[in-house]
Amino acid sequence: ALNISQPGLSHAIKTLEEEYGVLLFQKEGRNVNLSHYGKELMTDVADILDIYLRMEERTAGMRTEE
């Protein structure tokens, strides 16, 4: 769904965890879940994505007005 390889995704997650200094995911056997920190950051990520999508919609409207 993300069009990214598993090693690429694992590397991106590791990079984020190193950057923020917290574990974002918990491994439980074969299952992977957001950690407490991951859940907290996810609310900020959702806000950022909402703003980004609104910006895209707004700029698309500006292009059609020209």
C-alpha cells in the first residue's frame, strides 16, 4: 500500500526513533503496535497531514482561478 520495501520502512522507522530518542513501535512476537510515544506523536502527525491536505486543496483552487 505504501509502495516501499520492508527494509526501507524499517530504516525510516529506526531513523525517526533515533531522531526523537524514543521507541515509536513495540514488537510483540510477529505483531507490531504503536508504543505510548508513537500514539502521542500520531496525533500530531494527523494534524500535520490534515493541514497539508488543506494546503494542497487550497493551492489547487488557486491554480484553477488563474
